[in-house]
Amino acid sequence: MQLRWSRMMPQLALAPAVAVTFVAFIGAIGWTAWLSLTRSRRVPEYEIDWSQWTRQYERLFNDAGWAISLHNLGSGPIK
């Protein structure tokens, strides 16, 4: 069976765009996860302090504003 270039060309033309979009999407998620483990507040610090890597999440979950935001989303009661 002969290869039909007319069917393959749209997929080949879109492949680089799909690859770049996928890498950018996964890269943004990875970058956000990395920064969430650092001691950064306003200006990013890129080194993770492994002795306190949950520090940012502890601050987040102990913040009253976070509980109010979750309540406003309908996620549950304010504690």
C-alpha cells in the first residue's frame, strides 16, 4: 500500500506545535512545583532546603485566608 502524503502532512505539520505546547505545559508545572519547595516569597530562590521542604505548604494550610478561599469554592467548612 502506498503512503498517502496528503493524509500525513497535517499531522506532520502540527507535530512541532504539539511538542512545544506539551513541553511548555509540563515545564510550567515542574517549575511551579520546584519553586513551591523553596523558601521563596517574592523573589525566587532556587535552592531547596531539604530540612524544611514543606515550609511553604505548612504556611499555606495554616493561613486563615486559604480556608476562607476553600470555603468560598464550596470545598467545605471553615476550620
